[in-house]
Amino acid sequence: MICIRNAKLVDNVSSSSYLACLILQKRRKGEKDEDSCESGFSNFSDYDVLKIIKLDEPCDADFFKRFQHSGDLPLTSAETVDFDGDYLLPSFIDFHCHSEFLYLRDPTITIRRDDLIGGEVVGNCGISIYPVSNDGVQRKLLRDNVLSILGCWPEGLPEWRGFGQFKRVFDGLPVANHIKFLQGHSALRIAAMGGNANRKAEKSEIIKMQRMLDEAMGSGALGFSTGLYYAPCVFADESEILALLEVVREHDGLFAIHRREEGNGGLASTAEAISYAKKAKVRLQISHLKAIGDSNQNQVDAILDMIDKAHAEGLDVAFDQYPYVYGSTSLASLLPPQILSDGESVYKFRLMNDASYREKTKSLMMNPLGFESIAQLVRHDRIFIQYSDSFGDMIGKSIAEIASLWNKDSLDAILDIIARENGICTMRDLTQSEENLLKIMSHPLSIYCTDALFAGKIWHDRSRNASRHMLRSYSKQVGIENLVRRATSRSAERLRLEDKKKIIEGAVVELVRFKL
């Protein structure tokens, strides 16, 4: 038993917060409560909330005894913890991240729990490491595809084929957090389409993808994710996507989409996502909603209006957002899909040795055909090297700075780094305005995510500090109650969890302590 007094409690039922005393009973008998972690956040896992007493003012050390003697408390003794006005919150759900790669590397790592996160949804952006074909060429294609986008791949683990086998491997790891999985589109295409997934799929190949998706969802996958910005998903047409969404509908699953474009074509790509969901009659989750590029910040109101209209018309739609104006991905993702489809070893060699190939690449980067180019949308003084194995002295510098240091065109600087990189290289790019970040964050259909990426040795702040950053940076503008709700009860309802992430009497909920 624990009596927590003087805790600031966020009420997920209405829209307020108040000082409270709570009586908790540990559900798992004989287990020790988790110690406070180094960051100062204490976790109280798996407790029954027996009693909540609202306080008009902070209570003293004798409060618990007085309340106990009144006969209202169904226990004789309890450890008393004074929160001294700190917040007691349900642990957060990260609705969109890539942390499966982190846990496959180090399943006991606590960095996510240190950031208030107790649940995560992975397999996003169409990227998953299941299914895996028996064919060695296709295995390499999947590995190269994941590395080109996320910059990481699990090494030295047991092999698996489909999601069911992967999940058995993952469930055998000592991961503390609760993980939900999506089936990624890229892996389906690579497994079904032989050695070339960068084209339109044939009917027989779509049937293979449907079968594999059905197997994944039958084994517990939450739904299906696609990343129409990335190869090979960018080559999928409407008939393929709708065929796969038939399977999602049969399982009453979730359709998560990294839109085809988040910049110039952001409005059209939002309409595309909504159209697919309406035609297929599936629940839609739009991933990391934003508008990329200075010239596209005026799209946000129209995008939100479009989503509101679809919701009002009956579509089950929501979107997630990470609380930063700058994003992160691999530097190689700046390459056009037509170049990435050649394979890493080929494009690296040709970028260094074939002048016409390099010029073609540069032309496509600045004049994209059928895809969106971050290199064209974002100023090169706003794209920074986040991490590089081969160019450690360039970490933290912008592409514009590097180009000046090397006396090169900025596109040549990008291509030189990509071609000469012998390991992992990730970037950080300033993509949107603070005003629009807040506008999206405040929307009633907005759900919290981090889009955490764990490539290399230096990570974007969103991978390790997003929850604390959001609460400390945006509580005044958005309200801590709304911020907590979008990361807890709203997410839990969307995922249909038993733990509703509401601190109410009788609830079983994982709790965390937070000092604003």
C-alpha cells in the first residue's frame, strides 16, 4: 500500500488538475516498487487506485493518520510519499516510433521509461523487419531498405519469417514497456515482388501481400502502415493499397500512413489518405502531421479543416505529432527513390565515379518527379548532420556550412557524405513553424508521438526527452491537461486498451511522477 499526498493530479475525465491524496494498492504481490530513476521520475507500476481525496491545500504528515482513524480507509498501514506538488500522471503512450530497433539491441534500456513512456506503437512509416523472405537477395533488399531510411538494422538475432515468429522472438526479450506492432508495407512488397519492388505490383503479388498481412494481423499486429514518401511504397498505386486495406478492415485494424508528401503536396496527400480510408472503411491514423517548408506553412489550416470535415462525415480519423519543429531521418533519405532503388553499393559507387549519374541525382533532388524532396523543400542551412560514423568532425554542422568548408555546391556536399559514409549518417532538419506546431498540438484529434529513431550514437532529442520537453515547453500555451490527455487516455481509447490511462478510483494504471 502507498499513500501519495500532495500530488498534482491531471483529471483525464474532465479538463482540470488539482491537488490530491491517493491511496494505491500494488496489484502484483511481492514486487518491489521501481526506484526513482536518475532523471527524478518515479514510476509506480501496476497499482489499483483505491481512493482519491481532493485537497484544498497541502496536507501535513499527520493527514494520512487522521484519515485512517476516520474509518474511511480500508487498510491499517501504508508507506507515505509526499509529492510536494509534483504531478502524478498515467504513463504515456508513444503512438508513433521506431524503438523496436532499440530494444532488439538492448532490451533492458530504460531511456524510454525515463521519459514517462510506458507504451509504444512501432512498425510505422511502412517500415518493418517482418516478413523476411528465405531468399538471400530479398533479405539484403529489406536490410538495405531499412538502413537507407532508419540507419539501423538488428544484427546477431535469431532469424524469423513472418510477424508471428518475430513477435515470439521479441516477446522473449526483457522489455519493460508495452509494445504494439504495425505491419509495414515495404517488407510486404519486398517479400512478394522478388528482386525488384520499385515498380507497380502485379495482381498475383498483391495477393501474396494480402496473405502475409492477414497472417500478421491474425498473429496480433495492430494494423498496417505505409510510407508513400519512401521507396518501395512510393510505387504502390490505389488498387494495391485498397486491396491491402480490405485485410485491415476484416481485422478491424488501424491504417497508419506517412503521407506521400508533407510539403508542396501536403493537402493533396492528406486528401489521398482520407480517400483510401473512406473507400476501404478503415480507421485512419495520419503519421507525424506537419507541413514542411517555409512556403507551405499556410497549408496547415486547410489540412486540419479537411481532416475535421472527414471526421464530421463519420470517418474514424486521428493524427499524431512529435513536439519539435525539426525532424530526423537518415541522410540517404534525401536521395530520389529512382537512385535508392539501385541499391546502396551501386549508387555509392556511381555517385563517386559517374559524373552524369551524379548530375542526374542532383537534378532530381531539386526538380523531383513523382516524389517529395526534402533537399528542395528545406534550406540547406537548416539541414544538419545529426550523427556520422565517417564524418565525426561534421556533426552539428549544417549542409551549407559543410559545403562552404569544402568549397563545394551544397548538393555535392550531401552526395559526397552519402557516397563516402562507411557506417551510419543521420540528419536533423528544421521543417515547420512554432505557430503551426502549436496549432496541430492543440487540435482535439491530435495524439502524442515521438517518431523516435535510434541510429548511430547521437540521437535527436525527441528520442530521449520528448515527453518532458512537451510538458515543460507547451503547458502554458496548450494546457497540461490537454497535453497529458493526448498522450494517455486519447491514445488508449484509439488503441482500445484495457488500461484507459485515467486515474480514477478502481482503475489499474501505470503511474509516473513528473516535476514541471
